[in-house]
Amino acid sequence: MKRLAGFFFGLLLVLMGCTTAGERALMRAGLDSINIRNHNDQPFTAQDVEPYVRFFDDHGTPNDQLLAHYLLGRAYHEHGEAPMALQCYHEALDCADTTAQDCDFAQLSRVYGQMALIFYQQGLYRQMLTYEQYSEKYAWKGQDTLAALMSYEQESQAHRNLNIPDSLLYICEHVSQLYRKYGYLHYSASALFHTIRILIIRKQFDKARNNMQIYESESGYFDTIGNIQKGREIYYRIKGLYFLHTNILDSAEHYFRKELRDGKDFNNQHSGSLGLAELYQIRQQTDSTAKYYKYAYDMSDSLYAQRKTKDIERIQAMYNYTRHQAIALKESQSATRANIRFLISIVILLFVLLTASWLYIARRKVIESLEQTASELNEIREENNALKHDTIANQQQIIENEKRIKHLEKKLGKYGKIVFFGSERMDNNLKQSPNYQQIEELAYKGLKLSEDDWDTVCNLASEYYPGFYDFLLSRLQLDSIDYHICLLLRLHFKTGEIANMLGVTPPYISKTSTDILGCLFGKKGSSKELSKELRKID
């Protein structure tokens, strides 16, 4: 009843067009009360916040507007309407005046953090990473040290899901040190959790044991007899792996069985039984090995089904068709706006048709000119080839023809070369190029490319495959490792050679190529499939 009264009171003030300082203070107090409910995880709805959004859009400071739109986004997010929440968060960002001395950077950090959370829930980990970095940046500017460190730590989760263990390990260790520096010992210990498994796999057992000791003694997740909080039983799997890899098999068995006993969810049942299967395989107890592998397999099926269910729920949350249909229906009832959109569409259509016709005619003229130039160029080349049978007698004519060939090649242009000579011819010309042979020699020797070498690679791609080069510039960040991998694949270098040229391992190239294939072409496959797709682009 209080919430309903507060809503109608706020709405009444907005309708009355209140603008006095007292009325504004009253509205700000109402907005702050909703913010307190948000901090205390108490429920509120979009209808509770909307009057304040409308009021402060007209009468508020940038900080007022930032908070109002943020809280509206939180209301939508809590009710499973991620698209509406993101829209509100974007509007909140538009409200912030980052050039003002009194800008609420701490609140701006929370907006970015909530956007990162939505991207994480939708499996968009690269976007999550970007927004967590913004969240960290503005938390530091807002002097909210703990929030900045927590955002920094969350960046490690993006790296974990993107399977970049080096970055995950660095961030977790670094943020643990920073937590400890600022006195947040619980957070410092907790941040080490994701480092332990990586250290075990890398056989850095002393460091892994040290991190486990800190995690168990300072995180606050363990009782006096060493039992971890409910819901965190996956730690027993990690500790079991430590003992398994250090050949302390009785202790490994103890923790795998402890995980099976205490962790009743599919994930713990799967990982615990898999640990026991690995243990019995080392002990050469085939019956027990088969038993636990079968149980792990059954749990894997259940875990897969559970994840599929969560995927469906995630998609439903992201695409709430009911609300969007209601919005579309409401908009369609406005005849005036519909007519305006119709007239605009007609104008745009006519403009597109006229532009397309003009481009078609212009293109035909360009092609005809190119055809004539290409034909003349081929004739002169054939004539020159014939004259070279007697170079001495025809030296002057050959020189004149060479000048004419250079002029025609320049006139034909790089796109014309592709159209009339074909990709196979261009591949041959590329491989005969001295610059290409120079890079090929470096690849053969297994050397890492210098900045000058990369300039040469870019120039080769631009000259011989201009369409591909333009495509790459439009889709990938210049000088990123994805950009370099695509360049080298298109220039016919192999995975092992590319790894040496970039100074990384071949498995890293294979994994990154798979990610690039999915990102650029929406397909799954290896570096070989990526190379095939890239070679279709000239």
C-alpha cells in the first residue's frame, strides 16, 4: 500500500509540473528511497521509478537523471526484461556529464557494472570485459576502491569463459595483492580461487598449495573443521586434483568422495565421479574406473540438459516478445506517425532506386573502360613476349612497351587486376613478389616478425587482395592478434609458421582461429576452415 501511495504521489507531483526547490528536494528524497531499496535487495517496479525519470528528465541535474534511469534499468532487469534494462542503462550513460567536477562517477561505475552483468548472463564475454573495464575506470575516478577492485576481478571471469588462462591468472593474482594492500583480506583470499587449478595444471604445486592455504584460512568460507560453505563444494574437486597430481592418492580420494557426498548438484556429482575415475585409472582398478566413468557420463548428460534449460530461460529473458509486441501495437495505433513513416519510406525507396540506377550505369561504364584497358594490356604483354625472342633487335620497342604496360596497370588499378586476372593469377604474382619471398624466408626460419615486417605484410595484402584487406579493416581492430592471424592465413602461411611469426604457440593460433571463424562467419571449425573462408574474399 505504501509503494502504491508513493507511486501516485510522485506521479501527481510530475503532472503538476513542480519546479520549486522544495518540490525538487521531495522528489529527490523519493528517488533516494528507491535507491535504498535497491541496495537492500528490496523489490520495486518500473512503475515506481517512471514518475521520477520523467520529472528529473525535465528538472534534474545530470546526476539525478543518471540515478533515475539506472534504477529504472534495475527494475526491468529484476523482472527479466534485459533489452529494456540495457536501453535504460544506455540512457543513463547519455545523462552523465563526465566533464563536470561533481559527476557521480561511482554511480556511473555501477551502471557499467550492471551492463557487464547482462552481457555475462547472455554469454557475451567480450562485451562483458569491455564494460567491466569501464566500470573499474569510473569506480577509481569516483574513489570507490572496493568497487574498482571488484570490477577488476570480474574481468577475470570474462577471460575464464574466453579460455585465456594467462590473463585470468594474472588478474586474479594482481587483484588479490591489491585487495590485501587496501585491507580487504577476505576478498584477497577469495580472488585466489581461480588461480589454483591453473597452477596445478602447470605443475606449480608449491604456489598452488600456498594459495590453497590462504584461501582456506582467510576467505571466510570454511568452518572450524574445514568444511566449505554450501554451494562452493567444487573446491573439493580442485583440492583433490592437487593431491592427485602430487601422487597423494588417499587424500585425493578423500576430497573427491567429499565432493560427491556434500555437493548434490549435477556439476559436483560429475566432477567428483570424474576425479574418482581418474584416480582408479592410476591405481589400475578397472572395475571402479569403469563404474565412475559411467556415472560421470550420466551426470554429464544431466548437466547438459540443465544447461540447455538455462539457455532457453536466458533467451526468453533476452527476447521478451510479449512486451515488445505490446509496444509495437501501441505505436501502430498512432495513424499520424504511421503515415509519416510511410511517406519517409517512399522517399527513401525512390532515392535508393535512383541511386541504384545511377550506380549501375556508372559501373557499366567503368567495366567497359576496364575491359578495354585489360584487353590492350594483354595484347602488349603478348607482343612483348614475342619481341623478347630477339631482345637485342627489339630492345627499343620492348622498353616502350614496358612503359606502356606500367601505365596501363596503373590505369587498370588494383580492383581491375582482380576482376580481369583472377585470384589464381594474383596468388602466383604474390608468391613471385620479392617482398613476399622475404617474409616467406622469415617464416621458414621460424622468426618473429618485426614492425617493418608487419608493414610489408599489410602492403602485400593491400596490393594483391584489396577487397580482403578492406574487409579486414572494417571487421577487426588494426594490429590486433586476430587481424594479424587473418592476414597471414590469407597470404598462405601455415599455422606453425604463423605461431612463430607472432611468438605464440600453435594451439593458441588454432583456438583463436576457431573464435575468429565464429565471429566473422558464424561457423565452427579449425584454422583450415578459416583460411578457406578468407580466401573467398579477394
